[in-house]
Amino acid sequence: MIEKRGNEYNTRHILISADEGLIDVEATKQQLDLSNFKNVRRFIEKNQFDIIINCAAFTQVDEAENKPVLANLINNIAVELLA
């Protein structure tokens, strides 16, 4: 189970259910910013996750229409890179 707590301005905490119990991994917005996949990849490699469940999406329709490149990066390209 992975749970994100916080908002876009705080640190995120990711709770991971493992055989030994819950592990709390702290991450900054910059580390999990899907528009900067280099930082995301670094964070993933550092923490050696076995499974990733991505719940992030650019869901503001009007904003996505105004920023189609960013919306495509987050909703399409980043998802492909996470796989």
C-alpha cells in the first residue's frame, strides 16, 4: 500500500507496507515532480522500490487545454517512463 499525504507545497510521505511493517519514505515535491523525470528516477533508484503505483495526473481540464505539452508529459510520457 502506498499513500501520499500532504499537498503540492509540503513534503510527501509515502507509506509502504512491507513484511517488516510500514516504512515511511519522505520525499519533496521536486523529487516527485513528474515534469522532471530525472529527479523522479533518482528517487526511485535511491529507495529501490519493487512496485510503483502512480496516482498522479493532470486533471484540470481547462488548464490542460492551455498547457497541452505539460499535460501530455504528466499523463502520458511520465507514465510510460515509470513503467
